[in-house]
Amino acid sequence: MPSTPWLFAAPGLVVVCVFILYPFVSTLVDSFTDRRALVAGQWVGLANFTEMLHDDMFWIGLRNSALYMVVVVPALVVLPLLLALLVAKKIPGIGFFRSAFYTPVVASIVVVGLIWVWMLDDRGLINAVLDEVGIGKVGFLSDQWLLLLSAMFVTVWKGLGYYMIIYLSALANVPRELHEAASVDGAGAFRRFVSVTVPAVRSTMVLVGALSSVAAFKVFSEVYLMAGPNGGPAGEDTTLVMLVERTGTGLTGRVGYASALSVVVFVITVGLMLLVLRADRKEDA
């Protein structure tokens, strides 16, 4: 019967409509209203977006989210590839190291964040060691920029294993003959990496770059756990997603303004994806 395919697709379509499409449309509509948590909103047009341009916290959040992406993405594109090259070797016991590197991926981000907070605290393990060797305590969680860098480190540390697995799949498809031919031509390990490995996994690097860009720009948990709900000293470490959460939650939450912030985050992340794909197409041309 012609309707049979729709019967199989119906459950998935219902889930998509209820949990993705409806919330998206609702957020888009709310962004043009002054809706609050317990108050129905009135249509205000572009007032929320105009207010956003004059909101200092919006620019602070945009700066931190952009900076987070600029620092984290290159690390998550290059370091997992190098890690994958190390664990791709077939030597006894390599399975243990693969599992060890992947363990942070399956760990809860809340648990990981709290562990690093305890370690980086003024009375934590790392500062105790630094103080013991005479360097003195470092304000990892009290200095604006050190706190942001610490959160970036946790993001990279937790994401290494995930992207390592993606690179391992790509490396498995690189013909061994290419490396052998390069070796015969006298190419060393670094030269083979640049001339053989990188071109062979370039599409995977683009994929990793796109995924990590979106994830880094929308970062929330790491910074929230390490900086606190106020976004660190004077709120200077607040990211855009943290600002959305802070603005739109609570009994007096400004749902309309938070929805406008969410729309901006969505537009920027889609723009990032399109830029990455366009750059990839230009290289293929």
C-alpha cells in the first residue's frame, strides 16, 4: 500500500516534530516577543535584537565563545590525529591505551568538570604541587583568562578520545602502498605525514573541524562548572549559551530575550558549518 512507508516513518517524524521542529519554531516566534516565564508575551518586533546590540554581556559572551572556538578547534583537529597515529600501530597492549584515551569521552561532563575544579582549586592538587616546588599557587579558577584557558583544556582533554576514534577509522582506509612508495622515495616520517597522511584524511579533518567548531562555540558545561553560574569574576567568562541559560530561566526569566540570543547562536553555528563546507569545496575544486 502507498501509505505503508509513512507508517514506518511516523514514529520518527513525530519525535522530530515534537522535540525539534516545534521547539525551534516556538523559539523563533518568542524571539520577537517580550515573553517572560509566567507572562504571555506581546509582539515587539526586532526590539530584542536591538537591545542585544547594546548589551555588554552579549558582547562578552560572543567574545568568549569565539575565543573558545579559535583556541579549541585547531587543538581538536590536530592532536587527535597525532594520537590516532600513535595508537594505530599494532603492538602488544595497544588496546589498553586506546581504551584509556577514550575513557574521558564516556565519563560524565559533570564528573569530569568537578574533578578538574578540585584539582585546579587554590587548595587543589595542582596548586599544592606548584607550591611545594616553589613556584607558588596559580589562580586557575580566579583569574579571568586562566579560568577560560582551564575550561578550554578540559574540553580538549575530554574530546581527544572521541575524535581519535574518527581518525582511526579514516587512517584504516589509507592504502599502505602510499606510505611504502613514499619511503622508497626517501621520505621520512614527517614528510610522509604531510604528503600522504594529511591529504588522505583531509575530508575527515574537515568533518572534525566542523563538529568541534559548533561544539566549541556552544560550550556551556565546562565553563559553567568551573566559573560558576555567574560566569567567573564579574561575569567576564560568560559564554553565549550561559547567557541564554541565565537570562531565560527562573520565575522572572526573560524568555523572549533568551530566545533572541538562541536564534543568534543558531545563525552563527549554521554560518560556521557553511564556511567550513565552502572552504572544503574550494580545496576540492
